[in-house]
Amino acid sequence: MSTTAPIENINYWRHPSLSGIELSQAKFTHFSFDKHVHLDYHLGVVTQGVQQFVNKGSRYQLGQHSLSTLNPDETHDGHSRDAEGYRVKVMSIPVEYMKEVSQELGLNEHFFTAPMVDDSILYQYFIQLHELLIQGQCTALASESRLLSFIHLLLERHPSGMIRLNSPQGLSKLQLGLVKQRMHDEPWHNTQLEALASEVNLSKFQFLRQFKQAAGMTPHAYLKRVRLELAKKSLCHGTLVADVAQQLGFFDQSHLNKAFKQAFLLSPVQFQRRML
């Protein structure tokens, strides 16, 4: 009797009254996330199995009763610890939205001091909130009220802290920030390694090594991920796939399709249909 290999599965949602909030739910067995970053805060829980990931040189295991708390622009990867795979629910929250909530609490811009927290209360709250939002049957007032209550509870139970970025061999946090900002501002630009290096007065060989040490990934991998994250946002606004590819510097639509599916397990068209 033959058996069928487990199929990776992921679904995305966008709540109609919560601009910028992205929800996803997935079952991963063999799929592994390469090192990558997000432009938003990413919160998530595992409801079955265990996800392993590396963040800032340390290895973590996200199981049941814990909540992942990944800051924007924080390099990490991810894969299943066990052969059976894992199930995960994720919510991405725009930086602007989190900043507004933090200010309402009298806090500065919030950064989580750890990429996950063991908190059974928040774990259960997150699952209930996630289910409520993907069903989309509550009023806009009720949905956002529940979301704000959850974020308030999260920030109160796990206060913010400063994240210090290692800057080995002279590449300072400011220099790294300037280079990253250029990629964010001009993702379509066919940026050359030598041009980026010259901005921080390093040779391209020094820059490549130091950027990778500081950011956890190469400049090319970082820019590619920024383009993919921006592609998701453009697709959510109904932009044609061909236009997204052109606007964000992909060689053509085929290259966008391949990179997008490799990163998110869905083609840009499939993702857009689920989000509009």
C-alpha cells in the first residue's frame, strides 16, 4: 500500500477593517525557511508539533504555550523539529500600528527583548483572536477592540527593551541602518555591492563580510526579502503581478513568481486572490 507524502499547506487572510494586518495559518512538514526578515512585527503560535529557529545566533524551539515575538528587520529561519511537522498561526502587525498602541500606553517604540515568550495566557488569547479575525464575522469595532486588548496585554506583560545590534570590525549600527534604508527606499534599484560599500567607506569584500556578520544574511538576500515583503503589500492593494515585478526590480514576472513561491509556498496570483 503506497502512502502519499504530506503536503505543505498555507493560507493567508486580511481582515477588511484592520488595514495592514496580515493573518496566516500553515502546516509545514518538510519546508524550511531560509534566513529572512520581515518588515512588520510577526507574532505566532504553534498549535501542533515544534518549530525550531535561529535568532541572533541562539536556537529556539517554539512549542505549544509559547508565543513568537519577532521584531521587524530581525533575521531568523525556521523548520520543523520532528518528522511529523508542525502547525502554526501567524499575525503580522505593521510598525506604525504597533507604534501607535505603544504611545497610547506611554511607551516609546516597542522592541521585544526575546524572539519568543512562554506565556500560556497570551498563547490562548492569541489563538482565540486569530480565529475571530480570520472568520471575519465580527464588527470592525469588536475586531479592533479585541486586537488592541491583546496588544495591550502583550506589552504590559512583556515590557520593551533596547535591542543592541552587534557591529563587528567597524560596521556601526548607524552605517548598517543607512545601507538598509537605501534598500528599503529604492528596492527596484539594481544596486551594486561596490556602491553600497562606498557609502560606509569599506571595500566590497569588507562590506560583504561585515554586513553578513551584522545582519545575519548577505546584502543580496536581504534586498531580495525586502522586495518580496513589499510585493506582498502591493498585491494586497490589487496591483497587477507584472507591475509588481517591474516596480520592485525583479528581472521579470517569472522571476517574481519563482522567488515568491519559494518564500511563501504560493504564487503571487494565488496570494492575491486570497487577500482581496
